[in-house]
Amino acid sequence: MAETAFRTKALTKTYGEGAATVHALRGVDLEVPAGEIVVLLGPSGSGKSTLLNILGGLDRPTDGQAFYRDQELTAMTDRQLTRYRRDHVGFVFQFYNLMPSLTAHENVELVTEIARDPMAPEEALRLVGLSERVDHFPAQMSGGEQQRVAIARAVAKQPAVLFCDEPTGALDSTTGRAVLKVLTDVNETLGTTLMIVTHAAATAELAHRVIHFADGRIRDVVTNTTRKTAEEIHW
Ligand SMILES: Nc1ncnc2c1ncn2[C@@H]1O[C@H](COP(=O)(O)OP(=O)(O)OP(=O)(O)O)[C@@H](O)[C@H]1O
Ligand SMILES: [Mg+2]
């Protein structure tokens, strides 16, 4: 039996009050086995980012519980959540959030300097195929290259969990495929649990498990028996 990375119980998130109330999450019960690639699919506004942000310790629910292994995230103080993020979690967002005044190497170093057991920045950049670009600034790189720097930065701290919100959203199919290849490599070589939110249904083909989300609820969880590689998926 695989260990469980995440578990949620009746997770609820509500914004606003009265007539303006938005139900972002309406009671989510979820279990994510450690070491899996989990893809979250669902319409815009269905609560995918909200769920990811709560599991990543960036946001808190209105009600319900969330656990990372045996630690209850929903019972943590802000300081404990910060520590949880620093020690266990990496994030990759659609827009890369790189520091424009720093090189690729320096952008990665920003994270490895404060991580507990980091890789060398050169090693992380090599993993994403950017050994030739370590001294380039973001403005000197393509969108896909910048996204790969963002992945190198997230991976360099060797997090147990990597959250990706639309990691290929701004990329063409070839570059998107290269980025997905890096992510699946990280899952295989480091055993990192990956939670990927995407609108690109093709990404689901390389997941171990696909969660279909709609209107703040899980509609369906599908275990993928015929996983494809990044090279094989239909974009
Ligand atoms: N800070 C906020 N204040 C009020 N409502 C919010 C806030 N953040 C999110 N929402 C609402 O919560 C719902 C879920 O938002 P969420 O960002 O989780 O959706 P999503 O599935 O990630 O959508 P997308 O695919 O467009 O990124 C939406 O209806 C959104 O408008
Ligand atoms: Mg979103």
C-alpha cells in the first residue's frame, strides 16, 4: 500500500457573504497517494486553484480538514504553515514569477539558499536541460525556457510535493511537451508527488490519477491504467 501524501475531509471554501457568497469548494474528500502524478481537470472557476493553494499551505479553508501525511495543515499556525511550505513544497505557476534582475542560476539560488537539503542550482538547471543558459536573464530566454527555470527552482529544494498550476498554460505544444517531460522525470527520479492543475486534457494521459472537478466538488476520480509518456501524448 502506498503512503498517503494528502487527505482532505469535507474541505469547504466560501468567499463573501449573503447574496454575493461564492462557494469555491463545497466539501472535498480526497486522498492522494505519495509518489503519484495527479492531474486536476475542470472548468474555469470550479475550485482547482483554491484546492491546490490550501494543500500547498498558501490559503486556508472555511471548514473541513486537510492533512499532509500525519500533519493537519488546517490546525497549523501561520508560522507552521510557512515552515511546511519551506520544507516540503515546491510551486510552479502559469506565469513564471522569476526575478527579472537575476540570472537563471541566481533565480534558482534564491530558493536553494534557504532550503534544508537542496541540489546545486547547476544540477537543477541541468535536469531541465538549461545547462547552457545558467547566466541568462529571464528577458533573454523563451517562455518555455523561463518555465523550465521556474521548474528548476521548484525542484532544486527537492520538495516531497510539487504543485503546478497551469504549468504549460502559456506554452506551445512542443515546449509544453518538454516541460511535461521534465515534470515526469522529476516524479520518476526523485519520487516527487505531483499535483498538476491544467486545462490541457492531454496532460491527463501521463497522470497516475485524474481528478475531475466541477462546481467546487470532485465529480470523478479515474485511475489511469494506460499512462503515456510526454513524447506519446496527443496534444
Ligand atoms: N479571493 C477571492 N475572492 C472571491 N472569490 C474568489 C476568490 N478567489 C477565487 N474566488 C472564486 O472561487 C471560485 C473558484 O476559483 P478557483 O481560482 O479555485 O477556480 P479554478 O478552477 O482554478 O479556475 P481557473 O481554471 O479559471 O483557474 C471562482 O468562482 C472564483 O471566482
Ligand atoms: Mg485556477
